[in-house]
Amino acid sequence: MLTKRIIPCLDIKNGRTVKGVNFLDLRDAGDPVELAKKYAKLGADELVFLDISATLEGRKTMIDLVLKVAEQVNIPFTVGGGISSVGDVDQLLKSGADKVSINSSAVKRPELVTELSNKFGSQCVVVAIDAKDIDGEWMVHLAGGTIPTDLNLFDWAKEMELRGAGEILFTSMNNDGTKAGFANEALSRLSETVNIPIIASGGAGTIQHFVDTFKIGKADAALAASVFHFGEIEIFDLKRELKQQDIAVRL
């Protein structure tokens, strides 16, 4: 049985880790390099580092910060934000990233996913999808959730799998930062739609929420930010409880 992964997410803006609610009202959560170092020691399975304003501001991910974070961690490390070419990914992987996350650029040019998969292997291509439940329809949004599209979450995820994505990182904009739990109904449907791992994101507030997203949402990994950044949930305690609930994790 594959172990379920716990993944702290470092949303970066202006060189600092930030966290908001429903993608808004961002507040400072600390130095990303120090946080990355701490999580690697505390038992995180992977890290995700997202330069959340890169696409909106039309610039590339901060390579120097990627280098610094990569020096401090010995666990897989995904980087996203402003990635739009094979050259961008080549530079990030050479800077220490293990995987890359693409979102807006995949919608603008879906062929990019195929190009990246062919060049670097599907295992390092994570397609991030930010979606919002609007009148019962999960619709994809771009540029940090600021631009709505007419793409349906499930159709889009399937297309990304067919184009070579190795994982889907699904963030529910409705649940993001609310600490009311993950979007398990949508996650469960997503797991039936695609045959690649799904990372659940948006809504973690308690240890039970993680239990539910693995058991009900059928997620392969769970990503969270504020509950880890502000010490509300300790990763070791979380994993110990997951194990007691017969969920396979790496301790």
C-alpha cells in the first residue's frame, strides 16, 4: 500500500511566506527558508513552494530563494509560479527542485505539459488546479484564483493526465483558509476521474480533516499551510493519529 503524504505549502510573496482565506487577506507567516528547514526535520514528506504572485506580476519564480530552500531540505520539493517554458523548468530543476507545479501556463498552452513530461518525465510534472464550486459546477480559475475560465475541473484534470501530468494538485477556492475541511466530495470524484495521484489542498483545520480527506476524499496526499505555519497542528502528532486510524504514513 502506498503511504499517504503530508505536504506543507509555502506560499511566497515578496520573499516571505504568506497565508490568506479564500485566496485573499494575506498575512505574514515567516521566512520560507527557515520554515522549509523546520518541516523537513519535523517529518514532512514533501514541500511545495509557490511564488503566488509571479503569474499575476508577469515574472519568473525567484531562483535564488529556490536555491536557498533546496540547500536546507532532504525531502522532495515542488516549485511553482510563473513557469511557462521548458527552459524555466530546466533552470528550476538545476537549482534544486524535484518537481514543478504549473497552473495558468497549462491552460494558456496545454502542449507545455506534454513537452515537460517528454523532456523531464511525468514524475516531476504537477498540474495545479484552483477551482471554485459555482452553482454546483467546479470551474477552474487562473492567476491565483483571480481569473475565471469556462473549464470544468474534472474534464481539465483528465486532459492534463492524458497530456502527461504526473500528479494533480487540486485546491478548492471555496475551502481555502476556512479550516472547515477539504472538498472531499469533489476529491473523491476526481480520484475516480484520473489514475494519477491527487494532492488535496484547501480547508485543513483539524487532524480529523486529514483523516477524512484520505478516507472519504480518497486523496493520495494532503497539503496545508496555516495549520502548520502557526503551530496549530504538529506533523508528528498528525501522522501518529493517521496511523492509529489505519492510514499508511511514513513516520
